[in-house]
Amino acid sequence: MNNKKDTMMHKKILVLLVIVLMVVGFAGCGNENELGYDEPEYSEGSSEVNSSENLEDESVTNEPGSPSSPGASAGDTWLVMIYQDADDEILEQDIFIDLNEAEIIGSGENVTIVSQLDRYDEGFDGDGDWASTKRFLVLQDDDLDSIASEEIEDLGEADMGDWNTLVDFGAWAIENYPADKYVLILSDHGAGWLGGWNDDMPNEGSQLSLKNIDEALGSIIDQTGIDSFEFIGFDACLMGQLEVFSTIAPHSRYAVASEETEPSLGWAYAEFLRTISENPQVTGKELAASIVDSYITQDFRIIDDAARRVFVAENFGTEEEYDAEAVAIEMSQDITLTAVDLSGMLALNEAVNQLALVLQESDQTVVAEARVYAQSYESVFGDDVQPSYIDLGHFANLLIEETDDEAVQEAAQSVLYIIEDTIIAEKHGEQRSGSTGYSIYFPNSELFETTSGDVDYAYTDYANRFAAASLWDDFLTYHYTGEGFSQDDADLDVLGQPQATMADLDASAQSSVVSSGAEIESPARGGISLSSISLSAEVIDIEESVTMSVDVTGNNIGYIYYYVAWYEEESDSWLTADMGYVGSDEIKESAGIYYPDWGEEPSFNVSMDWEPTLYYISNGYEDEDQFAFFEPEVFGATPETDVYSVYGTYTFAKSGKQYDAVIRFDGNGDMKAIYGFTGKDGQGALSQITPSENDEFTVTEEWLEFTEDENGELVNYEGGTITFRDQNLTMQPYYGYAGDYVLGIIVEDLDGNRTEEYAYLTVME
């Protein structure tokens, strides 16, 4: 067994020697695609996608039709409504550019495009730096830097997190620009079944819950008398859930959303709007497919030479020239996007219900293992709980692979068949290889308890339409409490009732609520015990290594980590210095997802070498390097494909606004992305941040103190601050400090519970 992180890079002497910095971002890639990545996987259903053409080769000049006219021909007119909540510094510029991309096509004879854009004060200062909420009739214009569309109304500071604001926008647009087909695109932060679309101005904490979105869509349809939306799209993170698609199924025919977070680019507005502008006779099915097909690869900021130069400079810290294909492939590594025929939601939920029923009679340990190792996505619940948004199809595949229960295999296969039937098009990058189109909520026992019953963020309350139709929430209750359920606890009819009241849905969802006094227990607990750690030496020199060994006994073992803490004598405290995966002798693989195989024996030995190494964040300027704790996040097939995270606070230079944030690094030490959270302590919806020069990131350091608790207390403090310069950040290894260390082995069971053993070591200069 090995320490995976120590195999990544050769160590470098701290401070005393000249450090040869790694080339970052794209600097070593050349002008052609030499990144070594595969293009994202793309699959489509029976619909045909019109071939994409480079926008530079076409000139589109459309004249907007009369607002009072239904369009040129019956059945061929479209109204595209874009609800753009850009009232925060992270997304403002990107959403502003999305509107400018829509202007490249603009409204025309058969297609009317309207936007409601709410901007942020003191952030991005483009186009006159206005900060109110405005409605636009989108007109054709090729300039990405300013809005040339017709301003219809300035609403002042509207609350885009209030569902009544969404209703007002939708009703206004439909009444003033009637059409045959109605498209609604919601753009901002997304958080899955929790919702999103936060807007702290004018009301702190305002946001649209999934239930709010359901209510708003029903109200728009009711007020305007339209039959249904042709298409609803979520240009937002983490909304590609079965819970979300099921919620909007009564209100729309087709939809697009992402299982994972979206990069700052967002959707390729010019390209997919071209689909309906040039071919207005198509349906929402073709529109949905074109959104997935054009995602990233046909984004105007990638295919246009001038726009791409700006984008590369902003995102990768270099002014070198790179072709569109290389940039698109780099940006596509961890993307997902799914186009769905919502008429299939009843069949898919019925299949999931049947799977839930047979899982009730199966080995829950196998279910727990499939949960842990299924393709997962960013967590909105903090980094101290296991990821809870997992890919439904990959979960079903793992059940088929790991169980001998034929009933489970048959039910899981049925889910896979219907997933394929309902998906129009699906795209995912190689770093999300287990993605099949839909995610679903499957928390560990701790998070299940946190989101169940009479709590602020109750799963069955926020996703009440889904909970009323599904047995999945009932299965979660069974999985953690043993309380049984039956087919009668689901009402699939609510998926076809757009006007069902929230009271009716809430009442129907009550069947899965945990009974008073029920004990929550996890079948994934491991009953793990460890022997004392044996060290090959108690004192080593700075350039030597030590072997540590421990015997592990138990079952349901998920991941094993090594842990390092360094003692600071002045404060009598221990700094969490490093942590990483311990690799197993055998590694399992499923759909490109890798996880350790600890074998069938109830006891085994873990042995690994450790060299005194600490890791720093570098911006390319040696004297500004800052120590950071790189926390293991994703177990890869090789050390190079592992992912590590550094948590801290991001400060925008222009406004001084601060956000809790996380920086992801791959196993080669290169920065993958930065994400900002809408909440505190690494919780809430998150979106990718595009750094600007002189923005700052302050590292969060974790210290074990004994001032308040004689047994010790972990306390977070602000650590060093690194400034963004002209290069991307990298992870750099250094020789550690001389002094006293604690080395640990941490064994995590399938429910996320940890068993730990530690030993003391002294490192001499």
C-alpha cells in the first residue's frame, strides 16, 4: 500500500533553495490540443441535431417582430424568456455576457427573446455599471461588451429570489409577446432539490426553493392560460436531478439541466438560439438537443478568436494563443448536461419505485456500497459529510454488478432502460465518466437525519411533488430506520397535475416522514478497530522517511487516509498539515470511477512510507507561496487523477466582497477550478469563480487546541493570503518543518464514520 500524494511530484527544499516553478494552466500545452484529455462523451436519442457551424462564417441579422403579433405562421413562433439573477459578484459578468451572446442572434420574425436581468452593485462595471433589475427585448448585436437590446422597463431592485417576481416576469412576457411555443430559462446558482436563485438584495437570504419554482410555473400557466411550456432550462449548477425534472414535468414538455456544477461559460446561447431562429418549425426536443450538443464546444467565447483570447487570459492566466478545440476540451473535463423528455417522468418514477420496493428486501450493505462508490457531484451541505447527489444510472449499474439478488438486478436494469428512453441527449466529461443523465439524493445517516422531519431543509418539504410521487424518500427512511413502505405510499398522478395544491402535495409526501422515536442507524457502519501504529523510527532527519504500519479489523470499509499534524510550541497547538489517500493493492473500476478494494478478509495490514513534506499554494512568485491544507476529495485511478481541495475565503479586489470558497487541484498540482459558496462554512449553492488580477484567497487553517477543552478542540483560523497574479495557482511540495509531528491512519466506513490511530514522530534538521 502506498501514500498516493507522495508519488505525485519530487519534493523541493523550503526557502533555502531556488524553486523551479511548474508551468501552469495551458502554458505548456502548445497551440494544438496536446492536453492528453478525451473529448466529452455525447449521446443523443432519436432526435436529430442540426450541425453546428462557426458563427464567424455566418451573418445573422434578424428584425424583431411586433410584440402584439403571434408570429409569421401558426405553430412556428417562439417566445424565449431568460430569467437572469446576476445579483452577486461571482456570476454577474458571466450572466451579463450570456445576454450579449443571445444578442448575437436576437429577436426575429418567428422568435422573440426577452430577458429580466438583475445586476450586482460594486462588482463587474461593464455597460455603465448599473445595478438594478431591467427587462429587455433582445435585439441583434455582435458586441459582447455592452447591451444593445431595447430596454423595456427598469424595475429598480427586484427580489429575484421571490417566486412572485418570476411569476410577474413570465406573465408579463407571455401577455405582451404571445407565441406558439414558450421557453423559460432560469440562470443563476443552483443547488438541486434545495433550489437556488439567491438574491440578498433587497432581502437577505432570499432564494427560490424547488417548491417555489413549482408554484411559480403553475401560477404562470394559470394566469396566462397557456397549455404548457415547450421547454424549461436550468442554466445553473446541480439541477439535473430526478427530483427537479419530476417537479417541472407537469409544466413543460422538455427540459435541460446539469447534474454537476457548470463552468462560468454557461450555455452556448448564440448557437442554440440559432437552432430555432433558422428552423422555427422544430420542437422543444430539437432545441433541448442543440443546447446539449453546443454546450462548451460551440460557446461564442470559445469559437470566436477575439473572445477566446480574453477568456483564456481571464481563466488560465496566459496570453498565449490556443485553438478552440484545445480550450473546449480543457473546459469539458468535469461537465455534465442532460436533455430530457418530461413525458417520461411517470415511467421513470414508476421504475425507481419498483427498485425501491425490491431494495427493501435486499442486503442494505450492498446498497450502501453502491451509494458511496457511485458517481457523485459537488456537495451543498459542506465538506464534512459524504457527497449526497449521486448518479442514478451509475448507482443502478453498481447494484447490478455487486448483488446476487436477481430481483434487484432486474429492477435496476429497468431503471437503466427507462433512463435511456427519456433522455434526448446527454454529455459528460471524462472526469465525470459515471454520469448517465440523472442524479438523485442519497445522503449518509448523518445528513439523512439533518434533512428529515421538522427541520429547516426537509427533503420531503422542498421536493414535495417528487416525494408525493416517489417511493425513493420512503426507501431512504427504511434504509436508515427499518420502517417499511408499500406501493400505496406513492401517487404518480401528481406528475400530471400542474394545478395540484402545495397542501395536497405536502400531505401526500408525509408517508416517508420518520416516526417519532424511531432510531436512525446506518447499515454502512463498519465496526472498525485499529491496532496501535508501529513506526520504523521515532526520530528521523528531514531528508529521511519513516514506515508506519497498523492492523485494520472490520467491514464496510470505504477509504483509508494518512494524516499529519505539526506541533507549534509557542501556541501549544497542532496544525493539520497534510492528509491523503492510502492506496489499496487492488482497485475496482465501474464506468471509469475508481475505488479501493480492501479484500474479503476481516483483518489486514496497512503499511506506508512518509517523508516530511508539506504543501503550499504558489502563484508563480516564490516569496508569496502560502502553506495550505490540501484535503483529499476524489480517489483516482492513479495519483495524478486524484483531486484535492483547499478551503478558505475568496476576496474580490474591486468590491472587497468575500465568499467562502474552495480551490480544486488535480494530482499533478494544477488548479482545476475555484468555487464560491452562497452560504457559510462551505455550504449552499456554489458557482465557479473567474479570478481577476489582485483578487485574493485566504487559506483556512485547522488547529487542535487545548485551551478550552483538555481533550482538544479543532478550531479554524485564517491562514496565509495569496494574491492572483498572471498565472494559475499550483500545489507545490516542500520539505516539512523540523519539530514534533503526529502521524495518523484514519479508516472511514461506508457511512463516513472514522476510526483513527496516531503516533508521535520527531523530525530533525
